[in-house]
Amino acid sequence: MRLNAVLASALYSSAALLGHVRADDADDVAAASSTSIEESSISSAVEKPTFTASNLKAPFLEQFTDDWESRWARSHAKKEDSKTDEEFAYVGTWAVEEPHVLKGIEGDKGLVVKNQAAHHAISAKFEKKIDNTDKTLVVQYEVKLQNGLECGGAYMKLLQENKELHAEQFSNASPYVIMFGPDKCGATNKVHFIFKHKNPKTGEYEEKHMKNAPMARIVKTTSLYTLIVKPDQTFEIKIDGESMKTGSLLEDFSPSVNPDIEIDDSKDSKPEDWVDEARIADPEATKPEDWDEDAPYEIVDEEATKPDDWLDDEPTMIPDPEAEKPEDWDDEEDGDWIPPQVPNPKCDEVSGCGKWEPPTKKNPAYKGKWSAPFIDNLAYKGIWKPRKIANPDYYEDNTPANFEPMGAIGFEIWTMQNDILFDNIYIGHSIEDAEKLKAETYDIKHPIEVKEDEATKPKPATPPKSPMDLKFMDDPLLYVREKFDLFWTIAKKDPVQAAKFVPEIAGGLGVVALTLIVLIVSVLISSGASPPPAVKKAAENLKQSAADTKDQVVDAASSGTEKVQAEINKRATRSSGPAE
């Protein structure tokens, strides 16, 4: 009963400390709710203009107004996979709607991917085919990743003009001229620019991939992607109006547009007497007479001496003195019981036990296996290469920017994230008109989106001005350390005030002290020995004082806080000083 009473008091002190921490947590919840309401009011205060359709004219300009379905058709084709025999249907759905994340313009709608982990395909035919022969080609569109992008594409395809092109049959197998836009999955993050080039000799098409593609911007605000290809065979890629990549169609794509003039002769072979070893072992070198290959790597240290405290007669392992023979052990069936071995504790206090043997050290005479040094090979002819011959498939196309005529635009993608939004698509020949469309749309919505995004971000936490401002759940280690330092600083001058002002530390120390007494009493009782009278008396006193301490600590928390808090406020005021 005495033990139970002490344990009960210790548990009560712990509960009091936990209650104090939980009170701090309740304050945190209230503060978080207040912050959420404040952020919501800031977000709603951001003024947003109303969408107005552009009056610009272009070969293709799409802002997804109410009549968008008259231009766009969803695909009902099967997706082909050259690696397997499987077929995938384009089951992903599309919708035209306003963004639900960081909306910049009221009534501004876009084409939205509605399903995650699904294949999507949709296309729109041009009123007239787009032929940029000897013209500048400008492709520009907005992408809004409302749920981010972990794995998937958000690129477009400009499809080859084809009278037999049916929008309902648009798929990954449909011939395209240009593929442009962001793509991300895992470590891959790039903005694609791929064009298909027709071999003038064979008539076959080959994909040309841009080298060193810039990274896509994975943000929830609107991103603007622009591709400009000029008649001088140069190109430029812009993201949000900023130039991110420039280059040449003739130099910055793989495989290159034009093949090599010369190629290796596949029929040529290396001569049998060709020497391609630049260095060889010196045939004239001999092993020195004093080179001992059998010398060991390590030898006994003859200069080592046995430590003075070495215990020769003590074994390194001894029977476990605390081990007891199991009650169900049968000597006749199980044999003589032998206690398990444990390390000899006497050996831990000295240099070692048992028979002493000198340690080993590195052998200064060790040289290892001898081998001849290498020298330059006088017969070396260099690295052999097959001879070059004229490339029979060589051709020269100096105007790859004269792409095949384009008859439609399509989005054919697979993505793990839904709610990817496309808007304000421009395809034409005027850099100036693309800039005007940017000024009418992106330049208006993007600052508003950024402002709203900043307004809704969590504000950085204000660092606590004193230990009393700390919250346990913010940083438990800092909370305990600062509270204990405060308790100790006050206790050096006035222990009573320390207990009143920092009751959680006083209670915690009380729990530790009570636990130690309980452990001592428990050991004595379990060993069968009668506790000394002094211990008995201390236990009785603790049982009585535990209840008193419980009430004192609780009362101190309310009565002493205001007094010492005033002192803290004075110190805080002095430390902050007057504003200059």
C-alpha cells in the first residue's frame, strides 16, 4: 500500500505537467484558426478583372470561349504501344472551366484535364493549314498545374496536314510536325521541342530532339510557354516571357538534321600486326636481389612490454553469477547444468586478462610481389580506327525550319495529376501579336495569382521573446531546456519563487525524486531485506508530502505567475530598449 501511494503521487505530478503542455496546444489551435481566417480575408480582398476575349487575329487563337466545342473534338481512338501488344483507350475526360486554384481573372476559362492516371486526347482542326515556309513560326500557350505535376506531360502537338485526319481518331500514332511543352516524371523535368524531319532521299520521317532542354516550371500559378522558329533556322524558347533557350535547328538537335559526309567503312578491319598498347612491362627489368617477396606484411613487436596491471590469472570469460538453473531442468535427461559465460568484469578495469602476447606491427621490410615497371612501347601505332568513306545516304537540307504544313493542334498526354489547365493558345507568324496576347492575358493574371499565393502562404512564426512564450509542440527539446534554465536561474535566488513560476519543472523534478525513492524501496522489498528505519520514515513522509506538494504546485502556478511575470516584463522592457 505504501508503494502504491507513492506511485499515485508521482503519476499525479506527471498528469499536472501534461495538462500544462496540453493547455499550450489548445492555445496553438486557437491561434491557427485565427491565422486561417485572416489569410482568407486577405485572399478575398485581391481584386480581379473580368475576362474579355481578345480581338487579335491569327491562324489559330484559342481562349476557350463558350463555343469551344464547335472547334475541339475528343478522341475515341485506341492508343498504340510499340513495346507491347496492349491497347489503351483515351478514357480521360476534358472540361472547360475556370481554375479553382489561384484564379487571376473572373470568367477566364481553360481546357482542363479531369482525370488522374488516365490517357487523354483531344484536338482541333485549323480553318486553313499553317505553312511557315520562309516565315517565322510562333507557338505560345499557358499551362496551369493546379495540383502540381509529379509524373505526366502538358505538351501540345501540331499535327501534319492530312485530308484523312479525323479528330475522333487522333492518337499517339497520328503524324505530327512539332511537339512542344513541359514534361515531368521523377528526375526527368524538361520542356520538349521535337520536330519531325523528312529525309529527302528516302522520304522517311525522323524525330529531332532538342539538346539540353530547359526545365519546366512546376508551380500552381500560370506558366507561359513560347516557341519561336525563324527562317534563318534559329529558335528561341521563352518561359513566362523570359528567354530560356536559343539555338539552331542545324546544330542543337539529335540526331542532327544532316548526316555526316563521311562514315566509317564497315568492311575495314584492324591489321593483325597493329600494336595498340601504348605502354608495356619493361622486358629488361629484373627483380633486385634484396627483394624478399615472402616477407610478411606484419611482424611481432619485439619492443612491446606487458602492462603492469595485466591480470594473467584472470580468465576473460566467467560463468554468469546471476544465472539460475531453470526449474524444469532435469539433470538425468538434460545433463549437468552449466551457467552461460559472460565477460569478466575485472578485465574491464585493467589493460587485459589471460595470457599476454605481444602485439604485431607493420613489417618495414615488406615489399610484396615484384613486378616489372612499365615503359613506353616503341612499337605503338596508336588507336586503330576504320578508314572513312563517302556516306551514300548523305544529303544536305539547310532549311529544316520549312516544316511540313500543319493542319491541327492536339493534346495527347498521360498524367498522374488532374486539373492541368491549358489556355490562350496562339499559333501564327507574328511575334508582336503573341506579345500582345501575353499583355492582355498572362501579364494581367499572373501578378494577381502571385499576390494571392503570397497572401495565403503561412506567415513565418514570430520568435519567442521569453521562455514563457514557448510552446511544447513547436520544439519539445527547446521548451524543456529553456524552462529548466529559467527555473534554475530563479531557484539560485529564491527556490520558492522558482517552484511558483515554473511549476512544470518543479513537478518534473518531484517526479524524478519520487521515482528514485520508489525504486530504492522496491529493491529492498524484493530482496527480502527490511528497509532501514530512515528509509521507512522517508517513504512515509513522501507519501504525506506528495499530496501537499500536489496542491502547492497547483496553487503556486496561479498565485506566483503574476508576480514573477511582472519581473520578466521589466527585464524584457530593459533588454529591448527605446526605439531609435
